[in-house]
Amino acid sequence: MLGGGSSLQLARIAGIRVGLNSSWFLIVILWVYWLQGSFADALGSDGQGFTAAVLAVALFFGSILLHELGHAFAARREGIGVEGVDLLFFGGVTSMDRESRTPGEEFRVAAAGPAVTLLLAVAFGLASAASGGTDVVSNALHFRVGGASMTQMVLAFSAGANAVLFLFNLLPAFPLDGGRITRAIAWRLTGDRHRATRLSGMLGQLLAVLLGAFGLYLILARSDFGSGIWSLLLAWMIGGAARAVVAQSTFTTRLEGVTAADIMDSEPVTIPASLPVARAYEEFFLRYQGWPWFAVVEDDGRFAGLAHRAAVEHAAQASTATLAIRSLAADAGQTVTTTASLESLLASEALRRVGALMAVDAEGRLRGVITLEQVSRALQARLA
């Protein structure tokens, strides 16, 4: 699955933060508790049953981590920034800094995770078969006493768990990967991302209803409380995510047509890049008290970066006072094109951090400044 969340950092893999959500610890304990009895009965030993359960759970969540890393590396290949991977009690999520911009991009990122899971199912299955033969694997997979060793049982369980995860995750319903693949296909066919998103979200809501009904059936008709509650939890999570994406798509549709050029201040106060630091401090920072920064532009209008008050004040009092202000200008991703949509502005981390964005044209010339207040006013006007 794709998404986001906060968690306790476990490690970094190829620069990608891997975290554990607090709910993960609870489900690990429950899984070990549920599995150890079945493994113990099949292996004839409580000690081996507990060890097998721990190994099986570790391999399963290791498989989920590889699944999410599949999404993460595919996203990187598409030029999408990856903020991290979180393991949760129902699986995992990959946090990305933006949505896909094309159907092909969406399809490749969404399909990468299931592809990894399928490879793991095949690999575990082949390893289990190689170690004990297909009959032993079948017995191990069904927790039947049939000469399977602990290693064979754990490998067989891992193969089956990944196979089930692969098939379930390909259901064409958001937020499952199958739902994102469905959205990519519908997006390609209709040319309308929001329409495709709403379709995937509605399928997700339908799946939630079916899972909820199945959970109630298990509890009321079969007295299978464990599986029933698990099914109801899945229904609740999938239904909530599906409703949220439909609502977000409807909201985003109402923002269409508004660009950075429509809301920016087209005549911002700027500092010439060649101006000495001391003069820039006197003529701008002392004159405009309270302004934390100014945009710095070259003679041809190209944006050179932002000059921040603290850095300029320090330099103005030092031996660097005669240097050009461009030497202090810093650009930490605050620029957007004048054609950037209001939706993309709302998702900008730089806008939240700095409080403004610099709108530039194709040649990098500064055309205007967009502040949080301007974005807020535009949003309110569009939704009114």
C-alpha cells in the first residue's frame, strides 16, 4: 500500500527511513500467539512451535518491508521523493512527496510492490519444495503432521502468506495496490485522473462492505471471533481510506483551473543580486523591519535565491560586507512554475516551511511571490 504515517525509526535502507508504528508491536504479539499453537501441534514441541511462530512472523513482516521498498525504489525511478516506509499492524505504507503525474507512472509504482510479493512467494515455495518435496510442503502449509521440519514449515507458511497477500492486494479497490492499478488503467482510458480516483475509491468502499459482512458472518454463524474481528478491522480501514480518497478527489476537482499566476503577487520587493551585503542590509532589511527574507534576482530577472535576515545581518557586520548579496542567497526548493496548480501549492512542503513560494517562468525568471495567506484566500474563494 501507499500512504504515510509517523513511527519509531528502525533503520535506513538506501537512504529510506524504515519505521515501526506502535500498532505493529501489538499485532506481532498476537500473530505469534495465534501461530504458535498450530506450529506446536504440527511439530510436536511447544518450544519449536514458539520458535517457528517467531520466525514465520519475522519473515512475513520482512516480506512486507520488501514489498514497500519495491514501491519506494519504483517511485525513485520515476522521480518521486520517498519520505519513508512504515510497518503497521495491517501491513505497511510508503510515504511519497507527491502523487503520480501520469497513468504510466502510477501503474509502475503501484505494481512494483505486488511484483516483489509474487517473487517472494515463488522463492519461498521453491525453497520449501527443495528442502522436503511437495508432499511435505503441502502438509506443512496446512499444519499437518507429515514429516515436515521446522524450517520446511516456516518456508511453506511464508510462501502461502505471500501468495495470499499478493492475491488480496491485487483486488481492484483503493487503497490496495490493485485499486491503484485500476485507477491507472481507468486514468489512461478516460484521461481523467479524478474520475479514475473516484472509481477506485467506490470499489474500495464496496470491498469494505463485503469484508464487513463476511466478518459478521464469521462471528455470528461460525463463532470464529478471531477471523471475524480481523475482517471487520480490515473493512473499517479500507472503507475509511476509500471514503477519504473519494472526498479528496471531489475537493481537488473544485480547485482545477487555479494556477500560481492567478494568485501570486506579480510585483514583489526584490534585491538585485549584485548589491553589496552592507547596502542590502541597510536598504532592505533595516527599511522593511519584520521581513524575514527577500528574493534575490539577477539583472536578467532570474531568481538567485532567498536572502535571510539573520545571515545578512551577520555578514553586514563582518569582513564579508562588500560581497554581493548573491553569495548569501539560498534556494532550498522554494520555486514553482507560474502554471503550477493550486492543488500542488497546497501540497508544497517549502510553502509550509518558508511561508512563500517563488513563481518563475521557463527560463527561471522571477514572475511573482505566493504566500500562505494568498493560497488560503484562493482556497476559501474557490470553495465558497
